[in-house]
Amino acid sequence: MGAVNEPTLVIDGCAVATVDAAGIEYRSGHVVVHGNRIGAVGAGPAPEFRGVRRVDGTGCLLTPGLVNTHHHLYQWITRGLAADDSLFGWLNTLYPIWAGIDEDAVRIAATGALATLARTGCTTTTDHHYLFPRDGGDLLGAEITAAAEVGLRFQPCRGSMDLGQSAGGLPPDEVVESLDTVLAACAAAIDRWHDTSFDSMLRIALGPCSPFSVSTDLLRESARLAREYGVRLHTHLAETQDEERFCLEVFGCKPAEYMAGLDWLGPDVWYAHGIHLDDAAIASIAASHTAIAHCPTSNGRIGAGLARTADLVAAGVTVGLGVDGAASNEYCSMIEEPRTALLYARAHGGPQALSVRKALEMATIGGARALGRGAEIGSIEVGKLADLALWRLDGPAYAGIDDPVIALLLGAPPPVALLLVNGCEVVSDGVVRTVDEEFVGGQVARAQAELVAKAG
């Protein structure tokens, strides 16, 4: 759907944080939406238009919709398990359970996870689905169906694992695929779903899982295939010290060096986590315009370590934020991530390590750039897509906090008064309007019980 000439919605009387290159903000301003595009943004009251829906934004802050750069939606039905394990122990506990997922389970899990993202201000999300048990059905299609139902802009990765335990990898053999199977499935997914249009609601990326679950051949061939088709590349990297030890023992180098040698650097690549990076790796990532999906809550939940966020930002690396999988972040609240990123960076590097507004940038335009969509979403500018989050900040929890951006990120997580995706209402008054969350919650509980029982 392209832009139309006549305004279709006006949001008026709110504070506006555009997160544009100049950092323009209005203490009282307006945004005019034309179809699925932003038609105007400015200070003071909006012009009068006849027959146009008007939203009174008094007491609210309008920001770009938040962009989630890393997730595993299927994990929504395995929350609360292995709560005190390190990453490798956590994976070894959960792989046998995840081996039982099927198309119905993934659709239910994705619906629950996506609805939570929407309710917490997210308008665009990726997903890294790398687990394809035999006879599981169309798992990628199941989560794509869920994203369309909830109404979020979606950029899933057709993930993969081909390095099972018998070949020296971490995952059980029954959840890995052959190299040829993966490459054929990746090509088919791109052909079937990838939409390159400006206002695309669905794009595909390729996402081999990690250096300890994927062969060198699969990493190399995935990069070749992605560039042949013009899609992006994603994988986990430098998440834990266990991963670093694995790479040193098996490949004779650190994870970032290993990936660089396989042509996994460039503006079409974004890594999840990037915690254990040395100075040379950060410099290489910055010089190649590779991006990082920083997942602070999950990093803390799994005890993976503190990312060098301030150093990445100072080096010029594009940093977005991600909630990561629900099995390592049971809430998956997107609005919590910039706050947690801010607190962790300051705990490590002092109060100047990361500013409040830089954290908001990471959650919006930083994430958009990491996904290759910085020209379309991530800031409130004329001509960009109308992916907007209106946050209600007039309750007693925010009384006396004069700066609305500080209230948003350092105060209590506020309700979403209105969430627009592609100009369409997904959330209003804190309630997801596209799906029945209570009904979905019942389905999630049933699916989790069945999955755990199946694992014995």
C-alpha cells in the first residue's frame, strides 16, 4: 500500500521524539499520517482536517515503533525452564524438549510472543528460527502466519543447524539438517516470501545458528546464497566464553576471527549478542559496517556477560536491541531492553557510558539499520512508514519527571496508548486489538504442557 494524498489520522498534543539525525523533539507536537506513510510532523497543534480521525495525545510521548533485532519465537512455550543454567547447560536441557515442536506449536508460541512485543511498543521484529525437527511441518510458514495475524512487520531468518553431536557439535543429531536440505529450504523460503518493496511487511534473512552448531561449509554456502539473492545474514556470535573456548579448540581462533574468514562481515550482516569481543574484533566489525543485536536482558538471565556496548557505539558500530528467545527472557518486553542496556552499560563504564537518548536510538533507528530498513522505519520523518508508538505518561508514576524521554526509559514501563504498524492500529489503550491475548494464553499453556510431556 503506498502513500495517499489525503490525511487519514492525526495524532495531536503529544510530546514527540523523532529520533531523526538531528535529534529533533517537540514538547507539544503532532504527526499526520497519510495511509501507511508519515505525511507531516511538527510543533504545536496539527492543521484542521475534515473527516479525519484525530487522536488526543495529551500526556503522551510519541516515538518511532521499537525494532526487535533478535528473537526465537518458538521458545515462548518453553519459558521458565533451566532457569539457573549457563548457555551450554541450558541448551542441553532444552534441545530434547524443542525437538518435539511442530507447526501448531510454533504458530501458538509465535502468536503469544508477537502479541507481547506489540503490547510493549514493538512494530518490527525479526526471528531466528533454526530448529526444524523431522516431520515438524511448515514451521517458518507458521510463524509468518502468526505475524500477519498480530500485525507486526516481520523479518524472519530461515535458520539452520547441521553440526550434530556425532560430528562434534552441541545439538542432538535429530534436530539438525543436511547441508543440501538447508540450502534448498533457504532458497525456497526467499522465493516464496521475500518482499523487497519499500513498505514490505515480510522479508527473509538467512541465519545459520552458531559456530558450535553449524559446519564451516554451511556458513560459507549460506553467505554465498544470501548474496546471490540479496538478503541479509544473521547468526549468534561471541555470546559466551564457552563459545570462545569451543572456537579456539576446534578452529584455532576466536569466534569473530573465524566468521571473518568465512566472508561473514559486511553491511548485510548482523550478529546477535557480540559480548566477548576484543578490540581487534570491534574494529573489524566497525570497519565492515556489520551490525550487532544487543540482548541485555537475555545476557543477564543466562549469565553470559556484559557486552562492551559503549565501546561498540564509540567505534561506530550499528547497535540494535533484541529481547532474544523467551526461554532466556520470560517477559520479552521490548521497552525493557533500552533501559536494561542503559543500566548495564553504566554499571560497567560509568554514568557517561550510554545516554538515555542513545538507548532510545538503539531501540528504534539502530534496530532499523541493523535490519537494513533505516530508510523506511526507525524515525519519525516525512515519507517514512507510519510505525509509531504513543506512550501514556500522565499517570502518577511519572508525576514530576519533566523530560518525557527520561520518563519512558527510566520510569515504570508505560502503557501503549496507540501502536500503529504500516498505518494500522495494532494496540490501543494498552490492549492488543488484533488477537485475543487471553485465548492465546490458554493455547500457550496447553502447548507447553503437551511439549514437555512429549519429551518425557
